Amino acid sequence: MSESDDEDLALRSVAMQNAQSILFARQRAEQELLQAKKTLELRTQELARSLLVMRATLDSTWDGILVTGDDGSIIEHNEVYATMWRIPPEKVALKEHRSLLEFTSIQSCDPARFVQRVDGIYATSLPESFDVLELSDGRVFERFSKRLFVDETPVGRVWSFRDITLRRKAEEALRDETRMLELLNQTGITIAAKLDLEVLVQGITDAATQLSGAAFGAFFYNTTDERGDAFFLYTLSGAPRDAFARFGQPRATALFGPTFKGEAPIRCDDVLSDPRYGKSGPHYGMPRGHPPVRSYLAVPVVSRTNEVIGSLFCGHPEPRIFSERTERFVVGLAAQAAVPGRRR
């Protein structure tokens, strides 16, 4: 074999080795590409699942959730947020926090302060914030926000809103209940300590006025003339005595008379719309100049010997002031007032 033949054989051997190396490299690259594709598909599936879990989590909470970017964009929100703020879909679709902020702020009792608070949070980059929002329709929301980080880099803020209207009402009702019970207890102590009938009845009248939220209250002693129409004004609370003095003694009308007979309490959300009102002359209603009365509550006071001593009355110029609960408390006060006494 000549020298040239040896060189040719060597070149062919090298070429084949190179071709095999290239083939192996291509096969390895293809395998790595397939593995990378599988890994990408797996991670895509995991990401999709994570997004579904996040969406399900957002939609399952009772809080309204809003996620905003540092550029003022809307990253995410749940339906609770849109529902509680009554935001139309086209507003949410804008993906602009400023637009939503202006829309929601007009529902606040103080729109300017509502917006200023949010602007201040953004300006100072507070890690967390919390405040209570009172809305013009009577609802109350708690607003909480927290900075949002991705790989330790701040990217936006998460806002959560919680409707605490019922909780606030329950707390107010509990405080009101406590105050009423304390007043009832104090009235009981006063009754036990007082021997003077007028002082005692005045204290009960004052308590009934305060407990019921009435503009004025009165206790009429049950005295009657030959027609059965005279009731003596014994105590008055919340108004000067001369405000009623010039009208003389009331008559046993369909609204005023039954309690002096020991009948059930009468509670009217609005006496002007009550069918029993204004049926008797000469005034056919309240006399001219009489303090206005819309809400009306009358409770009989019956002694331990079942004698009708008189009646407690509560009045207010606005309708729907007295509730069933108010009536129960005033009935309780009337029971404490039911002590034997000499009628005048």
C-alpha cells in the first residue's frame, strides 16, 4: 500500500469518527431538547394548576381582594371585590386602579379622605396599612393592604376589604343593651331609695325618655271626670311643662284612652298614618301649636293590686323611632313605676 493510500485511509477514519461524534452530539441535543420540552410542559401545567388554585382561593374568600401593580395597573381581583363595591364589568376591564379608586371613593362618606389615604400609602410605600371605611349607604368596611414581593422585589400591593356592617351593628346593639340594663338597674335602685312619689315617678319618666330615645316623655295619672276624659299630667321629661299646659287635659281618644284602661301598649311608627288618629273632635288630631309627634309609644302603669295608676307616654317628631325592643324596656320601667300611691 502506497503512502497516499495510507493518508486516504486515515482521512476516512477521521471523517467517520467526526460523523459519529456529530451524530452522538445531535442525538444528545435532541434528547436534552425533549427533556426540556417535557420539563416546560410540566412546569406549565404546574403554573396553570397554581393559577387555578389561586383563583379558587380568591373566589372562596368572603373578603374583597384587589392586587395592584406599582405602575397603577390592576393585576388581579376577585368577584367579591367587584360585588361589594358594585363595580360594573367595564370599569374592571380598564385595569386601572385610579379609575376604580375614583369610582369607589364616591360611595364613601368622605371621598376626598378616601383617595388621600390611598395616595399616601403609595407615596410612602407602607409595608402594611389598615383603616375603617364608612360608606354613605350605612355599610362599614375594613381596608387592609400589604406590599407584594416576587423574588424579594416589590411589584405591587394586595388590598383586602371586609364588610363589618353586621358586626358593627351587633357591637352597637350590645353597647346599647348594656346601657339600657344599667339604666334599668339604676332606676330600680332609685325606686328603692325614694319615698317621695313625685320624685320617683319623675325618675322613671326621665329613664323612659332616655331609654327609648324619645324627644319627650310624660306620665299621666289616671283621674277621670264624669265623662271619663280627664288625665292629670304628673311628670314630664324632655320638654318644658308649659309646652303642654295650655292644651288642657287630654281626652280618651282611640289612641290616648286605651292605656288608661290597662289595655296593651300602643306603639306607632307614625301616628299620622295610624287609622285611630284624628277621629275625635274638637281638634281631630293634635291641637295647633302642640309639639310635633310622629313616633308614639304608650304603656299602662298598673299597680300590684291591678289598679291602673296611669300611663307612660313617649313621643318623637320623626317616624319609626321606637322598636319592639324599646317597648319591652319601657314596659319594664312601667312595672317598676307600679307602686301604690295616692292619686291627685
